[in-house]
Amino acid sequence: MTSNKSTILLRNANLVTPQGIQKGDLLLRDGRMHLNAAPSDCPQLDLTGKYILPGFIDIHIHGHNGFDFTAGLYDQQQHTFHDDQQSFQTGLKMLAQRMPSYGVTSCYPTTVAAKASQLSHCCDQLKQFQQNQNSTGDCKIQGAFLEGSFINKTMAGAQNPDEVFSPEINTFENIENADVIRLANVAPESGPNAIQLIQYLTQKGVVVGAGHTNATADQINVAQKAGLRYAVHFTNGPTGASYKPFDGGGATEAILQNDNLYAEIIADGFHVNPAYILDIIHRKTPQRIIAVTDAMFVTGCKIHTFQVGGVKGRANQDHTCLFVEGKANTLFGSCLTMDRAFQNLLNWLTSDQPGIYNRTHPAQPLDTAVTKLAQMFAANPADLTGLSQQKLGRIADQNIADLTVLNIIGQPGQYQVNVEKTFVDGIAIKQ
């Protein structure tokens, strides 16, 4: 799947840097980027007209191609999951191998509400995978995101409320015995215990988000002071809102007003109306938006009916959207990939679009939009998770050479975005 690690000069590309787009060359050597070196005695790749971005980081992905991080490998014949060690290791390997084709160089497999023993099992399997992974060039599975365990049961959406726990430190410790959980979702409205859990997780270095929540704005702000960092799939389904002034409003109002909080956006056009997405970007600014997929195991394959955690779901006819059976307009994760999310956002940003609270969002130049999207797809998730301290998430001299090369063709509002090539640690992945 990968070529041998070597020095290579990427020539004549559009380099998407934090300062804007620069046309020029980028040398990859020893797994690092070198902006001011251009030896003539190494292999060269002409990328005229192509865009080089920092590798995409998906902090919220449940599965892909029949593998679910909570449940294991799906058996289409038996309509059940296999969660033995071999199934998990096969699934995690497949995930790591598949993600670079969508431009993803780092990801965080995500759990749904499940029994503590099952969650502990999948964390153990991830730990084993990380310890034994010796192939280069695969997507880096950086850790796990514990999403469904400490949510508001009445805001469960596609999660099973019977498998939701009270926000107790002991419960988290019973789940986390492998030291792989790097993000966790905690609904702040569950009282003092929720705030104590947020503080505890923050002290452990776990990044805490709030989703599936009906918290008031005041409760969100208290949680933010305790360590809350971001909103999980913001405005998608179970995010409480209030038009009244009491308690500062709801969770939606708090996240929009609190400049310290990041907001995840699922940019498939189904979870959130694009008009609202543009309003959110305008209000939060691109510096606080993180693009995610929230992709389910049916992504990348043709499974049309399924069941996860006791909750039944189905795909629509063209397999672009997943619904919970028996719940009107309730979505079951997504079938989104990061390259399609990038294309969607690019087209919304580069054409005149209506808003909801803003009458219109004027079209932005292509290079301006691409620079902002590099922030949402790489720099912001790297800053949130601490990967920027490991020299990931931006094109800069001496940073790790995790890169996505995009071919963008077409007209504003109708662009086609294709992943031309992905580099992980300077290794070119064969697409």
C-alpha cells in the first residue's frame, strides 16, 4: 500500500499555509516538511495546479466498511457483529488503511452508548492495535473518543438510553483501563458529578466535549470553566436551545456566544442545513469550527438495514443518509467521508448562499475558502487534541509531513474535489 520512505520534492504546488496559499515547492525528507530546501538530486513530483494541505484529522468517526469501533465487524449474512480479537484487529487495520484515500492522516474511533465491559473491550483492542502496528503510511489512530456514555438520556438520538451512565469518575475508570481515550462527551446538566467528571478528565489530559445535551447556557459556561473544550456535532439533533433569556439560554446559545469553545460540524448537508452551517461559521469564525464525519460502519459499503446497540437504522435509497427506525427525522450517524465534507463546504463557501439569521453569505474566492477549510479540517482539530504540539495540523517548516494533495476542478459552487495523493510521515500512499 505504501512506497518506501524517501526524500521527495513536491514542485509547483499551491501550498495551503496558515498565512495563505503560496505557490512553490515543498521538500519532504525524513518524514518532515522543509520549506526552504530544494535539492536537485532527489525524486520530484510535479503538482502544478494541485493544492497541498495538512492531512485531515477526523476526531469523530464510528466506523467504516462494515467495522464499528464499539461492536466489531458486521456480518451481513447474520445481521450481527463479531467482536473477537481478530475481528477488531482486522477492522482497525482496515480503518487505518482506508482513511488516507479520503485525505485523512489521523483519526479518533468513536464509541456509542454500550455496556462498560464492551467499551473496555474495544479500548483494549485499540491499545493492542497501537502497540502492534508496525506498518508505515497508514492513517494514525491517535486514540478513542468516548461519545455515548455520559450523555443526557432524553437527548440520546440514535444512542441507546438504556446504556447511558451517570457521570461518575468510577464508571469512567471501569471503562478506561487501556489509556487510549483521548476525547469524551459529558452532558453538563447532570449536576455536580458531571462537573467533577469534566475536571477529572481534563486533569488526565482527556479533551471534554458536550453533545446530546439539554444544558442551559449557564451550565455550559460553568462546564467550560471546569475544562469543557468543544461542542459535539453542534446543532445536530440533540442540542438544546432556548429563545428565552432565562439561565442565559440553552446549549446552542452558549456555544455560539462562548469564543473559547470549538464546534464540530457534520457537513453532509443532512445533519445540519447548510444555511445554518454558514451562519455558525460566520458567528464562530473558522478558527473555532472542526469538520467531522460522524461516519458509521455502513459508510463505504452497501448495508441498507442494520442495528447497533439495540437501535435499528436504515440507509436511504442512494446511501447518502442514515435514519433511526421509528424516529421521525432522527439521523443515525452519517455516510460521510472527509473529502466529500471538504467538497460540500467548499461549494457552500464559494457561492452566494442564503443564511437563516443572515440574509445571505456572499461567495468567497477559492483560495480564501481553501485556506479556511485547512483550518477546520486540520489545524483546529490538531489544536484541540494537542496534536499541534506534535507538529501536526499545519504546513510549516520542520512539521511532520502528514499531507493531503487535492485536485480541485470546476466552477465556484460546483467544484469537484479529488484526493490526488496522501502522505503520512512523508510516505506517499498509493491511491
